[in-house]
Amino acid sequence: MSQSFMALLLASGGGVGAVCRYLVGLFFMSKIPNSPIPIAMLIVNLVGSLGLGLLYGGMYDEPEVLYGNTIFLALGLGFFGAFTTFSTFSVEAVKLIADKYYKKAGIYITLSIGGSIVGFIVGFFVMNL
């Protein structure tokens, strides 16, 4: 397949992922408006990492899964890459620190990073049992 088509798949998946992240974020911010930590992006990142782990785990034995597989390109790199957001996590973590909410920042950082890694591992191994 051409690189242009592959780029289009990536962009399409990324566009859908970004819109889904926005809508899921709005939903959780409306349901839990006074959360002590940025719960919307925490949930997005945990769910996205689990989903990526499931996808990657299900395709692990396929050749060139990361950059040569059209499904993984559109869903893994595109959708889940845009759905999850390390940059927004970073802004929110730094804001908590700047506002001197050190304990909340520590909890948020630990849950976000640790939880995302655990979510990915769980998804991966669920698909490889």
C-alpha cells in the first residue's frame, strides 16, 4: 500500500480518537465536576491503554504489526494514539504541582502512569491467554 494511503488511515483513526477523547472527557467532567484529580483524562488514558493492549495483544504475532499493518496503523497508532493523551496529562500534573496540590499530583501521576502500564499489560495478556 502507498504511504499516502497509510497516512490517510493514520489520520482518520487519529481524528476519530481525538473526537472520542473530547466527548468522553466532557461526559466525565459533567458527571464528576468536582473531582480532586483530573478524572476525565485519567479514565481516558486508562481505558485507552487497556484498549491498545487488547489490540496489540491480539495482533502480536503478525509481522510488522507496528507500522506495516493497516488495522494497527488506523486503530493502534491513529485512534488510541489520539484518544490517549500524554500531553494533557502533563499539563494537568504540572498545574496540580504549580497550585501546590502535591499529594493530588502524586496520586494523579502514579495512577496515570502506573495504571496505563498495568492496563496495557492486562489487555495484552488477556489476548494471549
